[in-house]
Amino acid sequence: MEGIHFFEADATRNVAEFYLQQCNGPLDAILSTEVIEHVFDPRSFAKLCFELLKPNGLLVLSTPYHGYAKNLSLALVGAMDRHYTALWDCGHIKFWSRKTLGILLEEAGFRELHFRGAGRIAYLWKSMVMTAKKPSLRDSSHAH
């Protein structure tokens, strides 16, 4: 697309300065799909995303959904071992709910969080998508 530049980054490393130079400055948006559940240090990941964005920049993040109804359903049908298996090499190491992902993003400084379930039926979603906004300089100065 004209005027839109995409690049792939290793968001598990704190290399914000390198990426900012590659992009000629902070980013308008970051799209991270089905990554955060594989990250050992999600707080550093969220902070790096925050650092890389312009004020009012947007983070769009998806991850498998884990909420009460889905977890209860897995337990009732005897699928907990298969779903949360430790035998999946390089598999998921974090299991996120709407609440825990929201806490992570707010801790990093994001505001205006929005949630949407994706795939399957409500509350048994396959994934969730959260959007979060980096506050403008004016908004962040009023936050304290």
C-alpha cells in the first residue's frame, strides 16, 4: 500500500533505538498477532511496543483467549491436558485472559483498551484482539 511501510521486528529484544532509526522515528501502529503467548518477558515486550509508538499510536494485539467459561468447558470435557500441554515444543508459555492482558497493557502505559473475541462462539473464543492507544503528550501529562 502506498504510504504505508511495514517491517518485521524481533520484539523480544529491547532494541528500540535500532527500530526507530530503521523507521525514521516512532511508529503510527504496531500489529502483533499470536506472539505474546510465546514471550518469556511480556512486560518488556509491552514496554518496547509503547516506546516504539508515536503519541496516539495504536497497538493491535491478538492472542489465544482464556477466560472462565472457556477454561470451565475444557475441564468439563476433559481437554485440559491436551489444551495446556507442556509437551508442545516451543508452544505457548503464557495463557492470557482479557483481564490479565489489560493489566499488562495498562502497566506499560497504554490507555483506551478495547477487546473483541474472535473465532468460535462468545466466551469460548479461539482468540482475542485487544487494541490499546499510547496517550498523547497532553493526555499523559494529566494522568498523574
